[in-house]
Amino acid sequence: MSETIQILQQNLGQALWETTEMVVISGVIGVVFGTLLGIILYYFSNPLFSLKPWVNNTFGFIINAIRSFPFLILMVVLIPLAKILTGDPYTPMGGTVSLAIAAIPFYARLAEGAFTDVDAGIVEAACSTGAKFGLIFRQVLFPEALPALIRGFVLTLISLLGYSAMVGTIGAGGIGNLAIQYGYNRYETGVLIAVIIILVVIVQLIQWIGDKFASHFTHA
């Protein structure tokens, strides 16, 4: 027990910081570019704007192709890219590359669904005024879809938290690396239990905060 406490005192803070760094950076990248892709998919599949199935199908194919990779395989495939971008793929920033690439198509589909679920009557009414898509997006689509986008962001963060543990298996740091290095390789079961408890608490906290924000922006 004393050995477990000593390991946690020496390594837990750094591991949590590395996990936070990976999840937050990749989550922001995933939301920004995923939202852009979601807008493209929605725009070119909606007859009210610019119905071009070939554009939608092209982007959809790329998104589905990336999503078809199990994350562990995607992570290995992206090691050369992570090395080019960060210099060392076996660091938290190196792990962030594969996390971000996984997050973008994942959130893109969530964003597309959020925009598609906006009441078509509201969108048609906005289009009938002659407003451009940019104005419709800012004044109608985004506000109406915001609760679903927030819930999608929460789901993305929770998924990335799980993926970040896998990144730790290749030595890129984070709480997953702590669990593998000490909990598994050194048979410190207490470390594994502590990591599991911490992850459960973090997930519950993220979900609670996300639900509060989503409820706040939900139209009555």
C-alpha cells in the first residue's frame, strides 16, 4: 500500500496533466475541424442550399474511411506523421496527433446530425427571407443545434479520454502510461484501481458539466 501511495504521489500529477493536455488540445482541434466538416456535409446534402451528392459522398467516404480504423491501428499508422509534426511521437504532443485525427471525423458526424436535426420549417422560413447561408448559420442553425453540439463535444471528450489511455501503451505519457508502467508491468494493483476510480470521476464530472451547459442553451 505504501508503495502504491508513493508511486501516485510521484507520478499522478504529471500523468493527469499530460492526459489533460492531450484530451483538451485534440478535443478543440476535433471540434473546430469536425464542425467545419459537419457544415460541409449538411450544406451539400440539403436541397435548400446546394445539393451536390458527389461532394457529400466524397467527404463522407473520407470520414468513414478514417473512422473505420480501430484507434490502436490508427495510432500506429500515424506515428510517422506525429514524428514529422512534433519531432517525437512518443510524447504527449505526439499522442495528440493521433487523438486529433480520430476526433475530427468522429465529431464531424455528430455535428452533421446536430444540424440535420434542426427543424426544417425554421430553416425554410429563414431561406424564404433571402438570407445568405452564413447569416442563416449564425442566426438559426448554430443556435438551434448548440445543445446537440455541446452533447457531442462531451461525448468526444469522453471518447478521447479513453483513447488517451491507449496512447499511453506506446509510452506517450498520460494516465494510461501510468497504469501500464506501474499497475500492469510492476503488478501494482492499487495503482490500477486508483486510475480506474480517477477516470470514473473525471468522466462523471465532464458529463455533468456538459449536461448543465446543454440544458442552459436548450430552447424552451
